[in-house]
Amino acid sequence: MENQEPKFELSESDFLTLLVKHEPAFRGYARSFVPDWDLVDEALQETSVTMWQKRDQLQNVDGFAPWGKVILRFKCLRQLEKLRSRRPLLSDQMLETLAERSERRNAEDSTSRERALHVCLNRFSSEHRELLIAPHRSDNSVVEIAKCQNRSPNSLYKLLGRLRERLANCIRARIASEAT
């Protein structure tokens, strides 16, 4: 009589538990291959079905993730082939035009934000304006600035929070008024 080890069997519940446990790692692994989230989802779904169908190949629980990644790699390569076979919907010239427009819009938005920041900062007293700028101007922390102003760090943090909120609201309002 041969001495055989008992065959490893994975219950449906254990399989699903392992699949859920390793899903984030599988998703990250798939994303490193496939640049489209929908295709990543398809690859993961196909992988889980294949893994379930071939679960008798698994020899132990420790091999689940490496085994799954091998299957997933082949499913991702298949998804990449699908992606390569698709023809672009827009011509290269149209894509270039859209990219140029997007760059121009981003530059305009940046200029608009800078103008709004300048106008809004000038609405603050010089003391508050200096306080808003100080943490960005030097290596001094808020704690050090508070010490120089004979304030508690907590009171300075609260004041800075209120000032920053007023500044952000002012900037949003300016940008909105420019847009209309």
C-alpha cells in the first residue's frame, strides 16, 4: 500500500475568502499591465472563473496568490490584445487639437487663479496677509511663527484656518464672477 498524502481540496467558502483577500493585490498587478480599468475588471473576472474551474491544480493555500497571478497575467495579455485591436475613434490630428485646447485652457485657468489670489490677498490687512504667506515663504513652522508672535500654536492654527478659508472663498467667488 502506497503512502499518499491526502489530496488538497479547497471549499467554495475558502476559495472565495482567499479570492477576496488577494483581490487588491490582483487588481494592482493587473493594472500594472492594463491601462484601462474596465479591461482590468474583465481580466479579474475571467481570472476568478478560470481559477475556480482549475482549483484542483492548487496544492496548498500558500500557493493561491502566485498561482492566481500566473493566470491573471495571461488574462491581462489577452485584454491588451483586445485593446490593441481597437481602432482609435478620433484621428491623430483631432487628438492633437484637443490636447492643445486643453493646454490652453489649463494655462488660462492658472492665470485666472493667480489674478484672483492677488486681488483676494490684497483684501486682507497687511498683518493677516503676512501671516497667510509666512508658512510658505520660509522654513519656519507654524509653531515657530506663533512663538515669534507671542501666541499659542493652537490659536495661530485656528486663525490661519479661518484666514485660509476666507481666502479660498474669495478666490472661488472671483473665478466664478470672471466666468460669468
